[in-house]
Amino acid sequence: MRRLAVARLDREFVEALSHEKGEPAWMREHRLRCLSMFEKLPMPKFGPDLSDLDLHDLTYYARPVEPVSRWEDLPEEIRKTFQALGLPEAEQKALAGVGAQVDSEEVYRSLLEDLRKKGVIFTSMDRAVREYPWVREHFMKVIPPEDNKFAALHGAVWSGGTCIWVPEGVEVEVPLQAYYRMQTEGAGQFEHTLIIAEPGSSLHYIEGCSAPRYSRLSLHAGMVEIIAKEGARVRFTTIQNWSKNVYNLNNKRAWAYAGASVDWVSGSLGSRVTMLYPTTVLAGKGARTENLSFTFAQEGMWLDTGARAIHRAPDTAARLVSRSVVQGKAVSVFRGTVHVGPEARGAKAHMECSTLLLSPEAKTDTIPILRTENDEVELGHEATVGRVSQEQLFYLMSRGLDESQALSLLVNGFVSPILKEIPLEYAVELRRLLEMSFERATG
Amino acid sequence: MSVLEVRDLHVQVGDKLILQRVTFSLERGKIHALMGPNGSGKSSLALALAGHADYKVVRGEARLDGQDLFALPPHERARAGLLLAFQYPPEVEGVKLREFLRLACGARGLGFCEFQKHFPQALARLSLTDFRDRELNVGFSGGEKKRTELLQLHLLRPKVAILDEPDSGVDVDALRLIAGVIEEMAEWGTTILLISHYPRLLELLPVFRVHVLLGGTIVEEGGPELARRIEEEGFEGVRG
């Protein structure tokens, strides 16, 4: 196994990583610039406590598995993991393309021949950096390293991920999917996803994430950049079920041109700490975004999520919806930001956040910020926090449902506005995870 | 032969004793009426039997086919065969009627295939076909809620069905429909305890026995003629 463990995250390591990958000089320079930015920037001044995370005690690069083009050729342990996740089966039935990554590198990738013929590019980010010169114009332009410390860290040590380019007018009707697995104890994962949808094109991309439970803390700091050109439609769905030793600190941002639409659907079920605030910059007239977030914070977890819509053009629209469920001693925070610039006349934005607390120790906070610099806007905001209604629980139990069945039905009902936007296989899986956790809690 | 026997039941809500010395029994497959003015304790009796946590049984017992009901949590009472149609069923957002009843049927031991077969029939019988994928009770009118409660019991076929005012707020046509369904359930062998303070539904049904609850205790029992006397003389007039 290739493993570049570092006692110090420094120039020498970053240069070795770039060399290992055989990258062009511009990327090596980019990494080094990001590293010096990382050293200068402060830790986030809000949200969860990150003091347990020792950034100098991580394996920044691990390649436990060689890439293959057939699932059968993967080592048994890894193959079984992906089989248990249903990935090869889903590929047959419901997906147009699949990428699978273990730790730092991709191990498997496929794309339907039909899409290849139409010119769709669906490849590993590393390969795209080596093969397509245009990548340089876009890489970390939507999210520059100056943005925050973890964006800079990502820029210095990123590895793996997916690059997608959909040609003008091509509609990818069946979803493309990537699966990220953190396998090696103490290894971080820093995949980079760049999606460029040319005018009038469309795609749905799904990410799944998981890891086995280790006692050592680990870091996932991925980055997603989406460019949706005129009239393009992009939907990005992430379901993360990281184990409870993972710090999941991500940056996701989209740039939507005139008439384009970008939808983020995020399900956060795992990790020790998550910080995730998918953002859409509505840069062209009539661009729109939807941001649907579901979090399920369980014992010991802090899920700090949010959504941001930046209106920079007339007649842009945003809808931010969040459903949070908090069980045991856990924290869920939702930060929703809508910022309407002076030029964005006729902008509309609606934010709706609801939280369901399942235990007395559960904590939640909703932090909405709606700011406008012009008067011709329609902004709305609703927030609710509630506990499970005893009347509803008794009603369901009086029909023969036991407490865990009744609870999971009520929670499913509560999150249904989000669940119905999630692909069926994932919705079924989410329900199963919810039921399991209630059986544990009430059993 | 009796299917449900209640003996010397005392029930408290908070510090207040709201039912005392309640004793009655239900004959298998028969329709019983429980009558009484507002606040006499009819709904409290129903909720105590179904196992609502606010209604604390301080004395007495209830046996369903010999099984001690008060030893069971609410869902096991339902599984044992006692179901309550609520007077005010709560709205349950995001939970579809179909999805809920599939689970409830599973809990009563009905398989998926049986559910697939009976559910459309039950919906049609209660004129609720359009409600299949609606969220449970959400935005339903008073009458629609009553019919949905009856739909559930019709499908789940309990040993004992307690119907808490299935007739309040429903129009004449719906009243006939409800009476027809109740009679059908009794014919299948379900014992009915019908709570009402209006005689108009009772007149449509072959009532076997009437129990009158006043001030938290059973004050009078009799045949269907008792319901007619109550209509003429009021509850105070029949006090035994």
C-alpha cells in the first residue's frame, strides 16, 4: 500500500504528493499556494469545537487498493463493502455511470457507452488535471483557497474525486454516482469534484460516503465546485453516513448562470462533526436554486449544516428547506443565509427550517440570515422546533405499532418533504437506518 | 358469553378521580351503547381501556378474553384485539394513510397480500378511495376523520371496537354509511362499544345493550328501550 504519512504537513510533503501524481507544474504551484494560505488562515470562529482534531496526526495520502475496471477484480474485503452498499447492483439497474474511491484514489469507474459517444466526460479529477488543459481555468475558481482554512487545506492535499463535463444540450437522464469510502485507519480523504454543465445540459449526480469505525480521529475535507451555464440543470445529492470518528468539513459551491438551476440535496446521518453549507451563487437573470437538507444527529454528534443563496442577478429564486432530527446528547445547527444584492431586483427566496427533538438532552439552533440591498424582493422565513407529539405516538401505538415503529414512522413523516426528493434506493436505506437507531434507543 | 369484562374500575387523571366503580361486560359479537352527558367520563373510559398514559388505573381490572388488559402497553392491547376509534384523531403530517395501515395490518398479523386485497375494498366501502395516499387525517373534515377511523377498524377486524362518537358532525348520508359498516363489523364477529349521546345512530342499529355513564360511574343498564327513554326523559330521568 502506498501511504504518505506525515509528521508535518509541509512543502516537502505537498511536493512529494504532486510528484507521485505526475501533475503539471501549475497544479504543484497551486498546491503550494494553498498550503501557505492554510498556514495563515485561522480556524473557523463559529460552530463546533475542532480542538481534538490534530491536523499533524493524519495520513494525508493512502492508496490501499489498485484501480480496476471490473468489480470482481477488487480485493475481497473492499468488494464486499461495495456489494453490501448495493453499488454494483445499482450500476446495473439505475445509474449511467459510477465512480468508487477508497481513501485517496479511485478504484473503479464506468460510464454508459451512449454518454461517452455524446461527449460526456466523467473521469477522475487527477486524470482530468493531467489530460484536459481547460481544468486549470476552473479548478478552485468557484471556491478560492482564501475562502477558509479547510478550503486551503483541501487545495494543498486534495486527491481523487470526479470531473464531469456535459456538452451543450446533452441531457443525462439517469444519475451518475460516486461512492467514497475511507478505509485506512487515520487516513484523511480530500476528494475534489468539478462539474461543468454547458448551456441547456442537465445531470443528476449522487454521492454516497461511509467508513468503518476506528478509534483514531479522521478527517474528510472534500470540495465540490459546480458551474451551471445558461439554462443548465444540475442536481447534486449527497448522503453521508460517516462513522463517529470522522470530522466532515466540506466546501460545496455552485455558480448558476442565466436561467440555470442548481439543486443541492444533502442527507447527513453520520460523522462526529460535520460542517457543510452548500452555496449557490445566482449569477445570471432567472437562475434558481433549491437546497434541501436532512440531518439526523445522534449521541455525541454535532451536525453544523446550512445553505446559502447569493442573489446577484434579477428574477433569481431560492428555496432552502431543512429538516433536522436530534436524538440523545447531540447538537444540530442550521445556518441559512440569503443575500440579495442591489442588482437582483425581483429576487425571491424562501427558507423553512424545522427541527424535531427526540430527547431532553438534544440541542438545536437555527440561525437564519436574510439580507437584501434592494426593495423589490420577496423573502420569507419559517422555523419550528418541536418534540414528538405524545398524542400522535399514542394514536399510532393504539393501532398496534410498537414504540420504535411509531417513532420511526413519525420521524419519516417529519422528513418526508426531503425524503421524497432523494432517489428511491437511498430513501429506503435512510428509513432502514432510522428504524435501526430507534430500535436501539427504545429496545 | 362476554368478551370484555370490566370490574370496579377507578381511573385518575392528575389528582382527580374521574371514573369510579365502573363495572360492565360486553357480549361477543353484539353492539353495546355507552351513553351519558358531556363530561360523564365516556371518552376517559375509552382512553383508559386503550392505554393512554394520562389515564391512570388506580383500581379494578379489565379482561379481554381473560387476558389482563392493564398489564399490556397500548400497542399490545391493540394486537390482543382491542381497538379504539378516536373522537378526535390527531393529524399526522407526512405519514400516508396507506403506509400507516400497512404497518398496522402487519402488527395485527395480516400479511402484505391480504392488505393489498382488503385495503382497496375497505376504502371503497367507506367512500375514501381518493384518500389512499393522503397524509393521515391532515386537512380532513370532521366527517372524513370519522370515516377514516372506521376504515381502520374495518380493515383491522378487532375483537372489540370502541367507537367514540363516530356520529358527531356527520350528515345523514354518512350516518347511514357508518351504521351499515358498524353492523357489518358486528356480523363478522366484532364486539362493538358505541359511545354516543345522540340516539339517531342507535336507531339505525340492532343495539343489544345500553350502559349509562353519569358522573364517572355506570348508573343504569338495559335493552334498546333505555336509549328511547333517555331521549324522552334525559339522563337525569333514567338515573337508577
